[in-house]
Amino acid sequence: MSFETKKDVLDWYEKQPRTLTKEFIDRIAWQDIKKYPLDEKLVPVLLYMRDVEALTDMYYEELRRTPTGKDPIISKFMERWSNEEQTHGEILNRFLNEAGIETDEKWQTQVRRAVSRFYTVNNYLITSLTNLVGKKFTATHMTFGAIHEMSTTQGYRRLAELANHPVLTEILQGIIREESAHTHFYRSIARLELRNSEFSQKLARFIVGNFWTPVGSGAKPKTESDYTIVTLFSGKDGLEWIDKNVTQRIQNLPGFQGITKVSDKIGEIVLQQTSKI
């Protein structure tokens, strides 16, 4: 599906029904969660994903201070996007508790407080830089968003496959449907912004090619980020999964032909961590 204007993209997005409604959540067989085994090695992955979802609210606050976040189309999308991401974190937290992994009632506050001051200062500097560049940076923001949403979605797909837990699978399938709609919005806006400006193409490609890191990196400790990547995407099949479902799709964006940053970075992390074992 292609769009001619950003408003077309927003109109499409607003027609997409929410998946994780109260009715959906109430239908989940929470009482059955303990009936199925949950591999211990996946618990840190679930905690990482929960935390990253919760931290999108912080990203939303940062983006609202930039020309991208002040764009009325993008701003309207992000209001719903932020609420949906928070729900993803909350539902993952509830699953963990129902599975017997107790978490603190104030876990969201703790997650935000644990973000390093370096990350906060660095993001402030980046926000200042984007304000200097102005609206030409929107293509970069949207491309980053598309990559993050795509890689997150594929992370959830891999988690469902590895866990083989029917209740978790139902939850993840609901999250994936919403993440897929987010991906389509980001990628569609990115395509429109990139095709309208050669400068935006060059800037976005430079920033992604030199500075992209897996979603959550920086805000969360590198050890936790690396563990999640290795657990989900180690082995030939994991790297092929990323290449097919993320890298090749990004290469279809204007100005991104041949770029392999995502596959390269994931492969580098997997190689480094597996060589330590």
C-alpha cells in the first residue's frame, strides 16, 4: 500500500482498530500461564522488552521538542503510539507476575530512574542538533522509527517461537499486530520524506549507517541489550531472519539501496558474545 501524503498515512493508521483492548486482555487465560513451562533464559528477554516498551514514553517526550514531533500528523500518531507501547509493557509485566516472576509495583518509575545520565545528556545534545537541521531531520527520525519497530516486531516473533508458550504467544501476537501498524506508519512517512529530498536521503543514510544501535541500547545496559540480541538472533537462522525481515525491507527506502547496517550490527554483537562462551 502506497500513500501520496502524510495525511493519507495518518488516515490509514487511524482506521486500524486497537488489538490490545480491555476485552482482548480480559480474554487472556491468565490463570493458565503457570500450566506451561517458561525457559529461564527468556525471562531477561521479557524484562528487557517490557522496559523498552515503557521507555518509549521518554522518547516521545524527547521527540516532541523537535520539528518532527511538532508536525501535526506525526504528533497525532505518536499520541496513540505512546499509549499502545505503554500497554505492551504493562501486559508483559503482568505475564511475568502471573508466571511467578514478581516485579515491583513501581517498576516503571524504577526503569526510568535507571537510565544513565550520559544517555539523557546525549539525547539532549542530539535533540539540539536536530532542531538546528530542522524539518530535514524528519526523514531520519522516521527511518530510525521504522527500523526499531521492524526489529522489535521480529524480536517478538522470535520470542514466541522460542518460548512455545500458548498464552505468551497469544499476547505477543496481539502486540505484533499493533507493532506492525506502527512499522507501516513510520516506514510510509519515511518514504515520503526521503523521496522529497536528496539531502534528507544522504543525512538519514549517514546517521543510520554510522550510529544505529538496537532498540533500547543506551537507555538500557549494553549487557542486557546484547543478551537479548544473542538469545533471539544467534545462529544462521537468526541472522537470516533479520536480513530478510528488516535489512532487505529498509533497502527499499529511497537512498538506502545496499545498506546492511542492521544485519552487520546484529551479527557483530552475536559474534562478540558467542566468542566469549
